Amino acid sequence: MKKHLLLALSLIICVGITAQDFDYQPYKVGDNQILEYTQFSLSYNEEHEQADWVAYELTAEEVAAKMDRCDCFATDKDVATGSAIEKDYSSTGFDKGHLCPAADNNMSEQANKESFLMSNMSPQLPQFNRGIWADLESWVREQATEHKKIYVVTGPVFVNNLGTISSKKVTIPGYYYKTILRFDGTTAKTIAFLLPHVGAVGELKDYVVAVNSIETLTGLDFYPALNSFVENKAESQIELKTWGFK
């Protein structure tokens, strides 16, 4: 009897995490508008004039796809309340920092163009955007290549913010995060990074945290499609070795 019960529980957990169409979006909080694009989706936060999360599946095939950056920054006309515009960033000293990188959106010209929508941008200091943030983006692509498919949720953390830019008051976030999920067979593995916008130097592993700590900071529920038992276990653990860190 006990053996059969354990088997049943195991099957329930497996069914929950091996579905072909895994829903990787965080649980929606508040009234933010959810927008769906070719290779990513996002939740637009009108108060801060940027997304509070961008979520996407990244495969080895998508990483291998090569395309020239269009560098075609554009207002996101699908944002009902109006997105930030390129001019909001002009002469501010801040980069238009991609949340979902252009290099992760090379399966078509349309996908690459969508990655330059202003709804996918956040004001980032150049040394951050072109430094450790770019390093983390590259590391994420390496993981997708190695594990064939991963799920990424990334965005700003509006804590200890650095002020705003433009008359539209686009918030300059105090921190940024990335959370990554992969499946090893039926076993869910997660890792998260929390990077301070100012002073983030050193190795990526120095900024690894448990996914549930990002949930506490942001109020988001990551990977809610997972069976709750699997989700709680995966999101509370920090396993550096399983992600290639020594």
C-alpha cells in the first residue's frame, strides 16, 4: 500500500514537470499588462515604465542562430498605457539595457526586432550593462547549449532604486535578477542571480541566491506550473556544482 502511494505521488510530480508546453511565466501580480512576443513574454509595470519580468524558453537551436543586431529601438505600441520611448534615455548616461537579450532572439528578423522594443529595456549603467550583466547573459546561453533547453525569467528589483530618468520618471532599479530552470529528466533544477546595479564585480557565482529569495524581494511566484512540492524543493536550494560552478 505504502509502495503504491509513493509511486502514485512520483507519477503526479513527473506529469507536472514533463509537459510539452511548460508554462514558464511567473504568476501574475497586480494589474500589469502581459504582452506576448515571438520568443519572449513580459509584464509591463506602468509605475516604473519597464517590465518587472521578462520570461522565455531558450534552446540550443536558438543560441546557435546568428543574425545582425537590428539596433532598431522602438516604442512598444502594444503597451496600453504607453511604453517608455527612446528619447527618455537620451543624454542620461544610462544604457537602454535589454532584459531579454537581442542575442537570444535570432530565430527571425521579427524576433530580433521585437527584442528592441522599449518595453524590454531598463536604464542600466554602462559598466553594468556591458560588464557583469553581459557576462551573465553569455553564461545563460552556455547553459542553454549544454542542457538543450532552459527557462529564464529576468527583470529589475525595485529596491534601493537610483532615482529616475526623463520627465516620464523611468525608474533606475537598485538590483537586477535572473532565474533559470532546467529539467534533468524529471528533476527540476533552478538557480538565481541577484546583482546590485552599482558595484557588481567579481565572479558570477558570488551573486547566486535561491530562487525563493528573489520571490520574497519581488513578490513574484516563479515557475508556478511546477508541482508545488517540486517547486518548493527546487527553488529553495543552491547547487553551484550542478550549474558548473566550482
